[in-house]
Amino acid sequence: MTEFTRADQCIVALSDAFRGDGEILASPMSTLAMVAVRLAKLTHAPDLMMSDGVASLVANVTPLFAPASEQVIEGWVPYRTIFDVVWSGRRHVIMGASQLDRFGNQNISAIGDYARPKSMLLGVRGAPGNTLNHTTSYFVPAHSTRSFVPKVDVVSGVGYDRAKQLGSAARFHEIRRVVSNLGVFDFATEDRSMRLVSTHAGVSVDDVVKNTGFALAVDGATETRAPTDDELALIRTRIDPKGLAQKEIAS
């Protein structure tokens, strides 16, 4: 097997999160997540729809940041119609998170007291609508007790505890996966709290626990699967020949 990096392992873990999704809109919010979606479309999820980031759906997989002239356009989704897709559950977004808590509440807005924060971040943006209206996964490139916290300072994306209180308004709510530079997580526990699914190569369960600021379910955790040689070839020669995703992960 070809040697792989921690970033490669994160890519295939995020790619696997799209298994079974079918013909929905995939919206990656980072360079590494963009590679993961392209890998999914080229392998196990050929029906995924990809946006050019403006108003078109792209049928073919091009290298990251290739000229627009290389894209094959298969549909039109201008701003006024995108919400028909977003609000009907037909989208899977991969967002980042400055903070995540044990129920999957996400903060990308501010650090510290809301009335007088220490740091202003992106703002809430589309996180509430994303998390309530379609499937969401998260990619956190630097796993620490500062990012995996007991309680987020500001709720941007809605976690399972809050979604439970909303009834049918949260009927599309699903946090599919959290992938960090240490491992893969889901919420398949009785109380819908975060669970360690697998650790990346060279990472122990203890490494994850000591870098997580809340109690984490760890029973049954395995090792994150390695990318296949075919997947590595697609990542390195067809999708990301410049290795841009490799720079995004904290080892």
C-alpha cells in the first residue's frame, strides 16, 4: 500500500460520510472537504451534485481551482432557488467549527461572553439553517480542548439537545460525522452525545480523550480506514495535484 498522510485519512473519512446520500447537493466549506466531495463523486457517490460556488451545478470533477472553462455545467441554481434545495433536506454540508460541544452545538461566531467577546469570528452565517434543514458534517483540523468544549460560547449550528426541543421543525436535522485531525466521531449514543468512532493512524484513544473538553463515549472505537491506492491516485493526480489539502491539517 502507498504511504498516506493524516490529511489523506481525513479526506477518505469525510468522503465516506456521503455514502448512500444519492442525488443531493454536496457543499464543502474547506479545501480538504472539497477534495473529499470530489473523491466521493468519483468513487462511491456518482450522483452527488456539486456547485461551482456561484449559481451552476457542475457535472464533471476537475482539479481544485481549475479554470471555469474546464467545467461541464449540468444545471442552474441561482440564489433565489437554492433554498428550495436547502430547506427540503436535499443537501449535505461540511462546515468548520471553532467550538463543538458534546451534543454537536457549533460555534463560528465569537469566543468569550457574547456581550463582550474576546474574539469575533465569522458570525452565525448560515449555520442555523444548515443544521436544521439538511445533513451536516464538521471538519476540525486542530483537535484540542479549545475546540471540543463543554459548552460553546455562542450557538451557531444546532446540536441534538436543542434540536430535540424543536419537534417537527428539526425533522431534517442530522449531524452525520465530525472528522478532526485525531479521529472520526458521530452521535450514535442513547442521549445523542458525541462518540469516538475511530482514531487515525498513530493516534490513541487516550490522545483523543485528553484533547477533548467533555466526556466522550469511546467503547468500540477502531482505527480509521486507510485510503486505498486507487483513492490516493485520484487525490494526488486528478483532484489535488498541488497538494493544497495537505496544508490544512494539523498533524
